[in-house]
Amino acid sequence: MTTLNLIEEAIKFEKNHKSFKTRNEKIIASRKAREIVLSINTIYKKNKDQNLMNIMKRITVIKQKLEKRLKGRIG
């Protein structure tokens, strides 16, 4: 996948991250976020573009929020 396609996919994911309502959708979204971050990371290692790092950080925050909701409250 090209860099441009990955960036478009990441931006699309960012815009739609609140649409994941069911538990299954959140699980799939978390996996998709991980896939996007790892793909962008391989490109980032080659060219050290700061924009790619910022996208990875934003997607990671969304992924962490999704995983926190999946785990639920303990106690």
C-alpha cells in the first residue's frame, strides 16, 4: 500500500472512530488501528516524516480509548 493510501485510510478511520457502537465493531476497529499504525511505522522508519508520526500518535490514542472501553471497569 502506498503512503498516500495509508494516510487517506488513517484520516478516514479518524473521522469515523465514533461510529463503532457494538463490542464486535470496537474489536475490529482496534485491530484496524493497530494495522494502520504498524503500516505507517514501517514507512516512518525509512523517511522520518513528522506528519506520519503525528498520524500514528492520533490513531494510537483512538486505539487506546477503544481498548479501554472494551476492558470495561474493574472493581
